Amino acid sequence: MRTIGTLLIGHAALLLLASTNFMIVSWLWGNTSWTWNYFQYSYGSGWGYDFQSNYPLGQVLCYLGAYGLGLAAYGLVWIRLRLRVCNKINVSIF
């Protein structure tokens, strides 16, 4: 369970960093005010227009890292629950 907890804490930390545009680091040192744009999404129609993302590469990579950690935590929880259920009903999954 320690592994799952570590993955979930890492997932939350990366989401917090990315959703605050890394401003939380400066906020912790008292240099800036707190800002949080977690639900800010943008889109483009794509018909004849070049899409320009408002997110820098570091923020996108941080979101992707958070997604990967969340996916790994979900997979571990799913496997453990499946093994627990199969052991209770005496079914071998391998």
C-alpha cells in the first residue's frame, strides 16, 4: 500500500504544480500571490487555423507525468482488488 500512496501523492503534487503554472513554488517563498487555473481549457476549431496552446512545454510534461502516475496507481489498485476477490472465491487468474 505504500507504493500506491506514494504514486497518489506524486500524482497530486504534479497536478498542483501544473495547475498553478508552477507559481506555487514562488508562493511558498512569499514572492508571488496564489493563482490556480485548474479548470482552464482552450480549444480551436482546426478548420484553417493553426492551433496555439497557452501551455508551455514544462506544464504539458508535468500534466503527462501526473497522468502516468495516476494510471500506474489505478493499475496497482485494480490488480490488488482483483487478486483479493479471486482469492476469496478460490479462482486462479494465472
